[in-house]
Amino acid sequence: MLRIPKNKTPLYLGLVAEEAAAQFGANTITLDRTMDALPEVGQVLTVAQFADLIAEMANRLWASGIRPSEHVVIHKTNNFDITLFACATARIGAVPVMLSAHLDGETINALLQRLPAPTLLTDAAKLTGSLAASPLAELTARVISVTEPVEGAISLSDLAGAPERTSVTLHPDSHAIMTHTSGTTGIPKLVVHSARSIGARYRWQNIPVSLLRQREPILMHVSYVHSRMYPGIAAMMLANKPMVFLDDAEPAKVADAMVKYRPGVFETHPNSFLECESILDDPRKPFKTVRFYNSTFDAIHPGTMDKFLRASERKNPVFLQVYGQSECGPLVARPYTRKTVMQADGRCQGYSTPGITKYRLVSRNGKPVTHDNPGYIDVQTAGRALTYYGEAERFEKQLDGEWWRGGDIGYRTKWGCLHLLDREVDQIPTIHSTLEVEDTVLHRLPELTELIIVPGPEKEPVPVVCTKDDAPLDLARWKRAIADQSTMADPIQMKLGELPRTATAKIKRLELARRLADQVTHDLAS
């Protein structure tokens, strides 16, 4: 079997806006709110302005004392300026370490300890809030506040007018940016990417962008600290596509933005699509202009895709579902249309991309891998990360030569399509696939906005349900819907906002199971 060739086109995050500005400087970046660090810039800036701001912020960071190959932890209130600072850090050859605004102070402290004397770039809200008790003087070389001045921190505004610096370009296989894993199984791992690996992801992500024949806005709500953001924005800038970025995916705000900008492309996390089902009936028809929907972080239910495809008034809208991982980027994909989506198996992830990605199935018990005997999903891609920072042995345990084992299990259909059945750590002995059951029941009960099946104290399947408008679950309908499924405990109803989530809105299944177990223990004790 031929190996995936090494990517020959690195992507330098500190230079990509400058390169795009040379061709398409007037292209626009529109924000749903102003940047925390630079509110005076407003909510609409050109690519040329963005490139100039990156250079200016890079000058300030150099003036603060940061030098090439040093680590700059970017952890601040969620806002587009996170992207600005990541690119500015990369421009001086330092390594941006992207930590979600949703991480708590204890987790941030643990991750800072893994790094040698990092700089912490943050804001007053974090320094006086979740980081107020953190021993930052011990954990960091310096702290920079990008908003109001805070005692003990360098103020970014005081560095205005710093001397101009030329950009620094490191070797394409050097550390270029770090992101973190979802943390669904504990403290997140720091994933190290190079300019070469990010460039490989750009090659993949440029494919769907190149299919957009018309110059229509692309509206995105994705995590600014996720590796998806950086090759994604590069592809859009270099293709001269107007961009709209949302900090907030609250459905009413998404509806307002969709109506205001009328994008041809809408991308967000799978769980955000679920939440946005509540605005499909908005009389303003917020999704009527969408030609392409994109979900790049996890599997999404066919019923949800169908609803959004039917909400579009375009002739042949497409929903692109992409399966990927933080360590590898996008791996397989499959497009769906109104005609095909409801015939789809919700576990179908799609096909690999020739020359860029491929996968194999490895038996867990020596028997052939089938639907009833799923195997490990191993993948190979030029976009694979270099390592886990400070945990190289942990990373190498998942390697088999060029192959990466990410912890998912599934099987291949006779047509070569990859089907994902579960994360291995989420498996429940009495259920073949929790994800399959969730797909089936969600399709049968449209009043549900979410269904997560987690193991109970005795490893029994415990369904956690969320309903539209938090209406009480109709237990009779529930029992009919699960009559042909494996035996489960009685459902537990929660509000959607109560579910623990990662930075990309995935449900933290293990944490949810722990919370339920703690509640049972508390109830028994009382």
C-alpha cells in the first residue's frame, strides 16, 4: 500500500495574511463583536488591515521580550483577536499555544507547568477571574494583558509604537503552533503542529473552498483555538472569500447574523447545528441562501442535516460531513444532498482523500472487522501532528509506523466507506454502538434536541435527554421509541446548557457519567 507523501507546501501562519493581502487586500473579515484588544478597529476590517495588525502586534510582542521558538500561551476571553495574536506570535518565530477560554484555572496551571518559562497572553477578565489565584509569577516568564492594565502584567497598549521587526521563518518541521485535545478524558494534551503539517491540512481544506464558484460570504462559528481555524482562514483569504466570524453561537444571534449577511456557506460544530434547529422556523428564513453546510469536528445526525438542507432555498444545497481529529486534521468526508441524506447511515463518515489521507481497520480480536466486530480505525495523513508536548511516549504509543490510532472503532462497508461506531473509551458492554442508538432514537423523537448514552455505576446504559424548550419528556413515546433497542436505565432529563462540553461543543461523556455517579452517591447518602 502506497504511503501518503510528505507535504511540500508549508503554511506559515505569520505570513499568510500578508500573502493574501498582496492579491486580495480589499477582501473583508466581518466580526459579530469588536476585538477585545482593539475595539477601535470596529467589526469590519479588510485582509490588508488584518495583515497590518498582525505585523503591528508582532512588533509589540517582540518588544515585550519574546523571542523565536519560545512559547506564548494564548488564553483569553473568546474573541476573534485570539486569531490575530496567534498569527502575530508566529510572525516572530515564537510558538503560539492555544488554550480555550473555557478551560478552568486549575487546568491552565497544569498546562503552563508543562512548558519551559512560557509567556502568558491573556486579558484582565481572566487575570481577575479564573486565573486570580494562579501562581503566574512562578509558572511564566511574563504575563501580557491585551485589555485593561493589571498589576503584575505587561500592558499590550504600553508597547504601541514598538520598532518594526522583520518576520522570522523557522524550518517547516519546527514547532509552529500548539493546540489542545478536547480533554474528554482528563487534562488536555498539547498537540504540536508544524508549518508542514498545517500546510497539509490547508491542502485538504482548500478543496471545498475551491468548489465555491460564486463569491459569497462564508459564515463560521468555530473555536478560535482549534487547529481547524488556521488552515481554514488561510484557504478563505487566499481564495478571496468574504468571511464572517461569530463568537457566539446562541441560536437567536446566529439567526440575526444569517439574515444580515446571507452567506452561501455556514460552518459550525455538530452540537451547535443541533441547537440551531430551534431557528429553522424563523419567518426570516435565515438559512435560505446557504449552498454549503460544513461540519468538521464530529459525526452529525442525518435528521439534523436533512432539516438544514430543506431550510435552504438553493437549488442543490450540500451538507459536507467531515471526520477528523486534533492530531491529524480532516481525514474522511462525505457530501449529502436532500435526496441522499435520509438514506444515509448516521455512522457513515465518508471516504479518504487520495494522496492526502487514508485509513485502515485493524482487528481487536483476530477476527475479520465487520459491523458486528468493529476494529480500530488507523489513519495516515501528511497533516498528522508532530507529538504531544511533554508527553512524547504517550503520542508514540498510538503510532505504528506511518499509521496513527486515534481511539475510535468502526468498520468499512463494501463500497469503502468508513463507519464510526464509538470511541473505545465510551463503549458500554450491552450496547453495540451508543452512537447508533442515539441516531436511531433522535430520528424517532424529533422533540429531543440531544441524547447521550453514558455508563451508569454498574456499566448499565443511562440515557441523558434534552428536549425542545425543556418540555417534560413523554415517557410513553420514549418507551415506544426504544422498544427494539438494548435495555437501558430510565432516562435522565437535563437542560442542554447543563451538559459539560469541550471547546468545540462536544459533550464530555466521561465527565457527564461522573457527574451522574456523584449525584447517585449524594442521593444515597442523604
